[in-house]
Amino acid sequence: MERTYLLKGQEETRRAAEKLAQSLTPGDVVCLYGELGAGKTTFCQGALKALGVKERVTSPTFTILQQYQ
């Protein structure tokens, strides 16, 4: 199911990502689309922090697959 949200600023992006992360279950796949500077990295950082990831989260833009434990 595709959904679109308009998020204004880094903090709002992080909060939305944290909320999404809380609804994820093992095996879920999240795809991010957007121009450079759209907030994909900020979104990933917020979601992964909410999921307990401690390692550094890098830009997903030029990566085919980025996995975090």
C-alpha cells in the first residue's frame, strides 16, 4: 500500500519515522523515494533509532540494499 505524507522539517520527519517504525513487524520492507535532500536519510535515522539501532545510519540514496541489525 503506497502512502504519501508532506513532512515539514527534520524533527517532523524523525517523529513520523519513529511512528512508522513502531508499526513494523519482522520481514516488512520500507521503500523510500525522493530527490536528493528530500529527507530520506533523516527518515531512516529516526526509524532505525526507534527500532534500537545504535550504529551510524548512512544515506540510502546510492545503495541497492542497506540492512541493519
